[in-house]
Amino acid sequence: MFTELKREAYEANVALPRHGLINLTFGNASVLDRRRGVFAIKPSGVAYAVLRPADMVLVDLDGKIVGGKLRPSSDTPTHRRLYLGLAKIGGIVHTHSTQATAFAQAGRAIPIFGTTHADYFNGDVPVTRKLTAKEIGGGAYEWETGNVIVERCQQRDPADFPGVLVNRHAPFTWGPTVAAAVEVAVAVECIAQLALASIQLAPKLTRIEPALLARHFKRKHGPGATYGQADRS
């Protein structure tokens, strides 16, 4: 049951250390079958080197475990909140990749300086507000983490801003598929590295010109996108 969903989740999770986005067991990926209201997610604390597709845990959108013998990731409530709050997404990735996490810990958005960034985000990579003491200690910390992400995404198209930095924490990314969410996670770390280097070289650097941002973002996103190949199936 849900064999393909588990396989997709497994492939996404093991891709994270392969891309250099994971240290130890930090981070996780999940994939949603929205029609059936079930997502597959990495089990808590299991090393990536020994992870198997069968280890993936199945959770429904009410938070009930419906498959798997292991405990799901501690971030499962955050994933569930995002699936409920961002209606068009089908996959989520959470990492503690070094440079992006540095911006998150500093509580700073990643400013959009160039076209590499503009290929993925229609503006800065946003950062959430800090969680309050009540949100942290009230017994639903991971759910509240999802709440501040959804709050930050209000009045924004998740396709235009496919990720966010959680203040004091680390990045979460998403997409229509979990493979897309992995790609954005790789891009966010690259964008963070470039932003830090750019600030060092030019401390007073201004953000990219709006016309150049629009040109690069729109060639890869939306109905007028021209990047890549037409469907050849």
C-alpha cells in the first residue's frame, strides 16, 4: 500500500545528503497524495545511510499514522500544517543547510541580488517572525512552526516563493512534487552562498532591478515560461 509514495519520499530524503544539504540526521522530506489525504515522511532519527523505502511513515492529514512501524519525523506536524495551508503543494523539504540556516538564525531574509536567485524566487527568500514563548512552550511547537510559515506566506503565491526561512531555525521548501522541493532546497543554499559572498564583495549592493528579476523569473514560471523543452510525450 502506498508503495510509490514511500519510494518518492525515500528518493527525496536520500537526495539531501547527496546534495550536501544534510549533516547527521538533520532534515527531512515528505510527499503528499492529496487525493487520498496521506503523506509519506522520513522516520525520526534514522541515519540516511541505512534508510530504506519501507521505513517511510504514512500519516494522514488529521495527523494519524496510517502505515509504518517507526515513529515519523519530529517535524511531521509542520509538514501537515503546510499541506493544509498551502493547497497546491505536493512535497516538502526541510534542511539545516549551512548558509541558508545562517540567514535563518540571524532572522534575515536572503536579499535578491542576481539572476540565479530570480530563477527560483520572485523576490527575497522570506523569513518568518520569531515564535513567541507561548508558541514554543505550549505543547504544539512543531505545529506552531507551520503556522508562522503559513502566516508568512499569506497573500503570496507559493509558486512565486517556494520556500521560507524559519527565524532562528532553518529553511523549508516546497513544490508541486517532492522532487521540485528538493531542487528548491539546493537552490536556496546556493542563493544563500552567493548572497553572503556578494555582501562581502559589495557591502552596499542593492537588490536586482525589477525588470531583470521579472525577465528571469517569468521565463521559468507561469503561462509564458520559455525555459526548457515542450512536452514531447
